[in-house]
Amino acid sequence: MGIVVRQSFLNLISIGIAFLIGAVNTLYLYPTFLGSKLQGLIIALLAISNLLQPFISFGTQHAVIRYYSKYTKKTDKDGLLTLSIIIPLVIVILFAPIFYAYYDQIRQFLFQNDQKQQSN
């Protein structure tokens, strides 16, 4: 039971430090160095990245957590880790041409409110 309590305490400390760093970034660094417009953009990009990450990784992080300890051979473990890198890379390579082909439309969609306000 001592190991569980120790790990829980260390996790609590590391999560507390992460919250503290996030609070300093959000409350002090973003407004000071980026201003209100860029702060909103950064927060929107972080939210979008958190939503897209499970689709881009295709759930490989969960497969690694679940199956890594079940493999006994080093080659099997290395194969799982290699696959966990290759699958998101393939998905990014497939979506990159689509992004570059529709870059202007994506940019106009994301900044349509900004353009309307500037023209008024």
C-alpha cells in the first residue's frame, strides 16, 4: 500500500505543478506578450488540437498502454512502438495535401469575423 500512496502523492504534486504552469501561462504570459487577439487564437488552436489528437493518433496511445506490457519479446515491443509512430504519421501525410489544397478556404473560414470587423 505504501507504493500506491507514494505514487498518488507524486501524481498529485506533478498535476499541481502542471496546473500552476498553465495558470501562469493563461493569466500572465498570454495577455502580456500576445495581447487579447492572439491569446484567443492560441486558446482556440489548443482546443482544436485537443479535439483532433484522438482522430489523428487513431487511438494508438491506448493500444500501447494496453498491450505493451503483454509482449515479452523486445521485437514485439519495438514493433508496437514503431506502429504507434507510423499510424499518426501516415494520417498526417494523407491530410497534409488536403490542408494545402484548401488552405485559403480554411483561413477565410477561421478569420471571417476578423475580416468583417476590419472592413467596418
